[in-house]
Amino acid sequence: MELVERVKQGQTEAYGELVRRYQDRVFNACWRICGHLEDARDLTQEAFLKAFEGLGNFRQQSGFYTWIFRVAVNLSLSHRRNVHRRRTVSLDAASAGTGTLAEELVKRESPRAAVRDESDDDPTRGLGEAELHAAVAGALQTLDDDHRTVIVLRDIEGFDYQEIATILQIPPGTVKSRLFRARIALQKAIDPAISREDAK
Amino acid sequence: MGELLSGYIDGELDAREREIIERVLREDESARQLLVDLQRTAQAVASLPRHAAPASILGDTQANLERSALLYDFPEPRAHQTRGRSSWTARLAMAAMVGLVVVTGWWFMAEQNRSSSKSKTELAQREVREAAPISVPTDSRIALERRGDEFAVSDAVGSAGAAVATVEQQLAAGVDPTSFRSQTFAAEPVRLQVTVRDRAEREAVSTRIEAALSSQRLADLASAPGAGEDTTNSVQNFYYRGKAGVNFDAANEDQILVRASPQQIDHLLTKLSEPNQPEEAVALVAGPITVQGVEKSRSVVQLLGDQQQAGLSRSETKRNDGLSGGLLKIVGIDPKLLSSGDKSATEPGVAPVESAAEAAPTDSPKVADDESSVADAEESAKSHRAAAKTKVAVSTATRAAVQPPTPPPLVERRLRAAAESSRESAGKDDQRRGGEETPGASVTVVVQIIEQPKPVETDKPAKSKTDRAKASKGIK
């Protein structure tokens, strides 16, 4: 909080320290919410600039960390809605195809896995860690914005329910229900990939 | 039950809920399976790799903040603005800023005429005749100047004055505010252009500029003649290396945005002009005035310095798709003006005013709750319309040195209130700018190195308002 106070007193160089301190986490959250690394870079920078400009509205009832995440999440969601660049796989399309959603995602995210899938029917062959990550990351993008956001804030960033409620400005009970539904949807999407990984 | 299970793995249940869930888990196999599935899912997400943020984020953020500080005078976050500053006050600020464009456009022209008549300089006026940036009746320019001063007072105390509403309506009479709002930057600095003949010369000039701006804090400039001691570490010493087209739309340019005192700019001019640099290769663009050559540029720089000695903290220019208009942004009234007895700058009696409200379109921007103030301002303006115009045919800066008549009590009260309320920030600014011993502050200047000089298009017809608006919005 001392840094924030210094910034408010006009010491803009102190803001650099705030950026340095939180940029990694903000960047990763933006990345997982918007789905694109390059966009995440721009969003992160924009979030810090907007947070600076809006610091006058920062009441310090919650931490700067929560504040900057609120800005970043809003920007990421807005960006995603605006650019319409969802690189997701339709649940219906995936299930109507040759394999599960996770397999479809893996094919897209991992050419190696796709080639192997065509040449090798061995169901016991497990997915590697990279493939698992690709499956999970891809499945994350299939969730709707509300569900993906709570998953990112909870399971990636480790916020508690109250903090998530503050960031998203929703009741903690809503956080709880959204998180459960998001996990169920995600679990269905990635279950085959997890199962294969477990079977290794 | 599922939500409780989800909360259970997150440790978000209270004791009673936890007891219930643990009993269910002991008794229900499906509940145990669901718990495992949820845990695996959460772990899978948590195991996703993380990337370090690109290093450019920090640098770019700082650069943007510095740039903002240079251009907009907000080295602090907007926390220092009046809490909950409403949109109408923001509009007032915008209106006043646009209004001041007019003021300084007029001011520069007046100064130019004055200078020409005295044969001191041969300032080359370009683009003014073919496309004056803002078409405002002469009388209202004068009124705008008056109101511009008063706005500075109002803005300093965080309240809107009647004059601001008048300004806004007057602007609406001759300016399309949206074309200004769509500018990439609301105000742009004085440009200092250096035209080079080839890449080698470009490198040489760049080297000299680097020498003058030897660090990001302008250490070299800070030690230039006339530079205040306390400016070394102040925000005004930041500079921003803009990308081509960032500050101005021309490509193939190197741009450096600097806030520096006139003395420092003069120092920079010296650096730019040596060695063997053709005199005419250096140009300084300040509003509608373009001067070629180091010496002539210095004349303009001197004018900028004169402004600052009158307590005006900075000067900027604004360009609208090739149309130039000077912006003399008054960000505060120097308390010294009060103590020195110079009050003419806010004395309304010398300002003939063309009622802008009459000419303003009905859909022009309005200032809520200020209609009565507008009426008052108009009434006041009309009462002084017969005043001699010659009285104001000098700049605010010049008038600052003239013994003025006593201002009316209202204006005086507002000035004093502004001085009182802004004393803290003024003190901080003074400290930042080297204390009161440093007259004024600085101007913001963009140093441009242009490799491919463009011929001056003297016969270019003025663009239509639509074209300007399109251009300002980046529409090709």
C-alpha cells in the first residue's frame, strides 16, 4: 500500500515497482482469459495504464492486486467480446466428430498428437504433459466468459471466493456456483486427456 | 451438494458445511467420485504453464506515463483531480483547452505581426491563410483569451466558471469539437524539425541529439545555460522517444518528445546546428508559425520564454491534419502575478466579446447548471464590447509586465481563491520546476529528424471540414 500512496503523491516512478511486482500474474490471467499471448501483452499494459489513471478511484479497501486484476479482467473480457476471435471448439462439433473434445483440442494444439492419433490406435498410449496442457488450455477457451474467468482467478491465480467476488463484483455465492459449473464443464471436456495421463 | 464439494476442495466451507460434506463423502461413493473429478480438474488447470510477462510491458508502461506527463501535466494519477470529476467538468476542460488553441493561434499571429513590423525577425507564416485552424470571429478570440485566463483560475480550484461555458459555446460557433476530441492527442508540442540529406547525416544528427539528451533524464540539458538546478530529477526532464507517426502522422521520422525550458531548447538548437548543418535544415513549428533556421527558431523560443515569465507554465501547439493552431495551455496562475500587482490578465474590461451563444448551434456542447453563468458572462462581455481593441492587442505575457487596472472584486476573489487552493500544488510544481526562481516551467518540444524533406505546398487548397475530421480520425 505504501507504493500506491507514493504514486498518489506524484511519485510516478513508484508505479514502475507496482508494475514490476504484478505484471507476471496479470499477464497470465489476461492470457488465459483472452486466449492469446500477444493480446495479453497489450491488455496487460493497457490495464496498468488504466489502473494508473483510475487510481483516484482506488479506495484501498481491497489491495492494489485486486484492483489491477479487476481492471485487467474487464479489459480482457471486453477485448474478447469485441474482437470475436474465439479459437474454440464447439462442444457439439467435437462430439459429432471422430473423438472427444479433448482429442479434438489436442489435434489442434499439438500436431504431433494428431499424427500419432492417426497412426496409432493404441488407447493406452497416454498424452504427454504438453498435450495435457494443450487440452486443458483449449478446453478452458470453450467455456463461456463467466465460467472461464472464475476458473482462471481461482485455479490459476489462487484468489479466494471473496476476492473473486470483489474483482468481478458479484456475490460470493455466485462465485461458488459459477466455479462448480465451470469445473464440471471443464472436467467433461478434458476428462479423456486426464484419464490418459493418469494411465501412463 | 456439488457447489459444496467445489467449495470443500477450495477450503471455502464453514465448519458446519464441512461436517455435512465429510459425512456425505463417507456414505456416498458417487460423491467421492465427483470430489476426485473436481480435484483433478482444478489441479489440471493449476498445472498450466505460466509465462513471464514480456519485458516490454514495464518499459512501455513507464514510457506512456512519461509521455502523458510531458503532454498532459499529469505526473500524478488522476487521484488528485476532484473526486468524482464529472463528465461535464471534463468537457469544460476539453472546451477550454480547445479554446486556448484559438487564443494562442491568435496570439502567435499577433506576435508574428508585431515582430514583423519591428523587423526583428522574419517569421514565415505558413498554412495560416489557406486554412486557419479555427474559424472564430476576431472579437471572440479576444474574449476567449480573457476567458481562457479565467478558466485557468476556475480549473485550478476545481470549479466551473461562467466563462468556460461561454468558451464552449463560442467554440461551437466555429469549431467542430469532435474533430479535436478525435485527435490522437489533445495537444501536441512544439516541433523542432531537422531535415537531413541522407542516412549518414541522419546518424550524425541523431548522435548530436543523443549528446544533448545524454540520458533519459536529460542530464546534459539540465546543465545547459539557464537550466534550473532543481529540474534535474523532475518529471519535466523525462523524454519520450516516439515511434514514427506517434506524435505526428508523418512517417520516416525519428521523434523525441522533451519537456524543456526555452534555454534548454536553445541549447538543443545549438547541438542540432553543428557542424555543417545547413541553417535552413532546422525548423521550428509553433502553432501557425514555421521558422527556418536556428536563429529564427531562437526568436520563437524567446517568445515562448516570454510567455513563461508571465507565469504561463507551458506552451504547446496543436495540429489538425496539417492545420496548425497554437495552444497556449495555461495550467495555473502564477501567484506572483497577484503579488506584483499585475491583474490585467484577468481584468474583463479590456475584452470586447462577440457573443458566441448567439452563433452557437443548438446542439453545441452545453455545460449543465451553468446557463445562468453563461448569461452573466455574456452580459458582462456585452457591457465591455465597446472597449478599445488595441488594449488587448498584446499577449498575456506582455500584459503581465504592464501595470494593470484594478480588477473587479469577483475576479480578484477568484484569483486569490485559486492561488490559495493551488498553493500546495503550485509549491510542488515550483519545487519540481526548480522553485520560484525558475520563471515558468518549460515547453514540450518534439525533435524530429526527417530524412526525406517534403516540399512545402504553398498552393495546397484548404481541406474541407469533413476531410479534416476524417483525417483526424485516421480515415484514409
